[in-house]
Amino acid sequence: MEPIIVTTTCDEIQNAEEIAEILIKKQRAACVQISSPVKSIYRWQGAIETSKEYVVSIKSCRSLFNDIAETIKKTHSYEVPEIIATDIAIVDTDYQQWLSSVLRIEAS
């Protein structure tokens, strides 16, 4: 099992919570953390935009990334949501065992 953190951002706390609940219920995420609002500055459709967003950090594993991405795309309010994954280089053995125990990972 290769642990990852998938990150997305949402403009509304309700959308972040909806994504989190779906992923936890489907056992695609072991834990989802939603941050306090952050200020995001980005380019969208040729203009520089500034907005308040909630950072959503999803603890999971590499083999579930596509399912997570599809769930985010179906549920997210953005036309093009941020969906990026970061490999976890080192993880505590007990935490990794817990991750494995709560995720629904199908055998390949």
C-alpha cells in the first residue's frame, strides 16, 4: 500500500464536507481534514482572481487516486477543481496499518 495525500480546495465549507463524507463512507479516504479558509490568488480565464477557499487534505493510497478524483469531479462546484496527490515518503508503521485497515482496497 502506497500512502498519499490528495489535496483539493473548495469555496464553500459545505462542499468540502460533502466530498469528505462521501470519501469516508466509500472507504476511499481514511481521514479528511478541512482547513480554515485560506486566501487563494490564481489565474482563471485570463484574469487574476482572489478568493477564500478551504483546503481539503485526503489521506488515502495511490491505488484509490482515480476513484477519489472521480468523486471530487462529480461532487465539486468548480469547473476544474484542484486534484493533486503527494506521495508520503515515510509513514509510521502503526499509522500505515490503520490506513490499510479502514480503506477498501481491491486486489489487482
